[in-house]
Amino acid sequence: MRLHASKEELEDALLHDIKLVISEDILKLGKAKILLSGGSTPSGLYRKLSSTQLDWSKVIVGLVDERFVENSSDFSNEKLIKTCFLINEAKNATFIPMIFSADNEVLNLLRTNESYTIFNDASVIILGMGEDGHTASLFPNDSDSNKAMYSEQNIFFTNSPTNPTRRITCTPKLLLSSKNIFLMLTGENKKEVLFSAAKNKLPISHFIESITAIYYSK
């Protein structure tokens, strides 16, 4: 766990490491692949990342998870990413959505499972964690989340305790194939939840041993 005095310091450190990983993969492989989490916590990081000088035309961007809503909804992670990240220098990155048909779960699942195979061996994944120990859209006390934990699919539908309840998420199978997993964490409460996650068998505990680095500030 890397401790930072402020969220801004955390963002700057994480920004530096993300840039390094992307640059290395572009140099070695000719492309980089990143999966981003939604929510308000990383939005400042994404704005800074959007102004970073990189060959964004060689970067493929996807989501760790999404609310199963129209892409125009204020609840949409895609809308957030397009508003605060796929702008400035990063406007030339290629974005792969999770929602293709918000009124047809079966069709959407088939298409997203297929399109997200591109994120096997992703360069980096940015994870967050809720105070209930959930990460991505893998929730405690949700039977679909439990199934997703051990699924051989890349994508799975789960249920959140808060609205919008229906979610679509990358499974651990896909997420754990990433070369780097960075966890962004703020607040004393979340730190305590993380430290007790294994004992309480919370979803985040499935990733702890594979996390490259935890970036924390109060």
C-alpha cells in the first residue's frame, strides 16, 4: 500500500505509473489496453490522464463494469468516461462499450463477452472498492456475483444493493489476466474494510494477492 498525503498526490503518483505502463506496452507491443472503473473517486485522475502526452491512437479503453442503463443516462460509466477522459489528448483512444442493447440482456451479454476478449492480458486495470467490500460490480450477498467469481465467461450480469440495481461486469477471469492491477482507495473506513476483507470473504479479497499496487489517501 502506497500512502499519500492527499488525493491529489495519490492521483499524480497513479498517473505517473499508468503513463509508464501504457508507454511500455506501446513500445513493446504497438498497443496498450486499459480497463477503467466508474464512480466519482477516479474522475479527477481521468481528467489529468486525458491531458497526458501519449500515442492515444494505440490505446484501447474499456470499462471494468457498467450500470445496465442507456449510455445517455447520468448513471452510465460510459458517459462519465467520455465526459472526463476521452477528451483532450485522449480523444484519439479507441473505446469499447459494455452496453450495446440496454433492453436485451441476452443479446448484450453475448456481444460484450465477444468484444471484451480484446482485454485479455490488459496493460493495466484501475479498480476501486466500496465500503461494503465490492469491487467492479461484484457484490457481497449477491448470488449472481458469486457465480461471476468463478465463471469462465469474461462478462457477467450481477445485482447491486443500490439503484440502478442491474449491473454488467468483467469477471475475475478477465480482470486477473491483466498485467497490472492498480487499486485506488480513499478514506479510513475503506482501508479498514480492505484489511478485514479476507476474513469477511468480501469480493475484493479475490484480488488482493494479484494487486500490483494500492494507492491510498485519507
